[in-house]
Amino acid sequence: MNSEKITVQSLYTVTDEELMLMSSQNPELRFERNANGTLETMRPTGGISGNREIKAGAYLFNWVESQNLGEVFGPSTGFRLANTAVRSPDAAFVAKGRLPEGWDQQEDKFINLAPDFVIEIRSKNDSLAKLKAKMEEYIINGVQLGC
């Protein structure tokens, strides 16, 4: 098997429930759904990217907690954007008061909003063009800032 991302074109749009089930049955993989129904499977990262990911999330968490600004989410969190894409940024921030009521009682549901801030760590397998397109999608769907 090669080390590139696997992209599977869906014949139909995968529902949130189906995507959640696929994710829970394959914990070693990370799935995202594009607005057109295309599923992307990302392989695990190497040590450098994983280290950068956890550090970025930790720095973000420490800042948000120290200022009582809202909530921080890790890379296993799915955000359902307005265009129906489900994205899982490496780290995300949602400002206080923006999360839907009961979000913290729905373990098996994606969060139905765009975060205020997202971090995407570029690993060796990620093309810059693809990450730029992803950032544009985030911004078009309501993300205020991304890096």
C-alpha cells in the first residue's frame, strides 16, 4: 500500500451517521467528507507532525483556558460545515456562547458549526495547494482565522 491519501468517490452522499460509524469502526483512520460527498481517509502522521499537532493544540488550549474564551477541540472532532462537509482540523477553537445547546451531551454527533479558529498542520503527505483550498473552504463556511 502506498503512503498517499486514499480518496473514495461516493455514489451517494454519506450521512453523518454513516460517517460517524465508519470512524468508530476504523479508529486507526481519520475520515473527512467533502461538500460533494467525496470521502477522504488520512493515514496516521509521523512523529514530527504528531508532535507539532499536540503542541499547537496545547498552546491553544492554555491560552483559551487562561482567558476563559470558549472551548478547544482536537483532531478527532468533526465539524459539520454549512456546505455539508465534515472537517476535523488538527486543533479548533469555538468562542464562548457559540456552541449549540447540548453539544456536550452528544458524543456520537458532529458539531454543527464552523469553528472560529482552526489549525491545520502540514505533514509531508499534504500538498500546499490542497491545504490552501481547505483553508478557503473553512473561511467561506464561517471560520474567522486559520493557520
